[in-house]
Amino acid sequence: MRRVYVCLELEGEEEKLKALRSALEPEILSPPGEKGEARIVLKGGKLVLEMWSDSIGGARALINSYLYLLASAMNSLEEVEKA
């Protein structure tokens, strides 16, 4: 059986990348469904989010979920910086 693999890499300030990783870790440690699995690490000044799924639909769902969470966390960081 073939698996779908997706890797997202974000570059930025290390402090912000750490905050983003902390925001996503709870979701990765206990995902809501059986769509696939994910891993998030900081390496080489990049935040690397890897995702695996058994189907294209599952991969799409993972990508959408994690992109939404990343966007929300990034918006929160921006608001905190403004304050």
C-alpha cells in the first residue's frame, strides 16, 4: 500500500517557530481522527511539519487542518506583537 507524504517547512525567527511548534504539538500528540499521522520538529532554523496518510483525501484533510492551525497561531502571534 502506498502512503501519501507531505512536508511543510517554515523559516523565521526561532522564538516564533518555537511558539508555533508549541501551538501545534497538542494536536499532533492526540489527533482527532484516523486521517493519518504527523510530526513536527525544529531543525536548522526551520519548522518542519511532516504528514503521512493512506489516502489523498486523508492527506488533504491533514493539510487543511494543520494549515488552519498554523494560520491561527501566526495571527495570534501578530496580535501579541501589536499589543
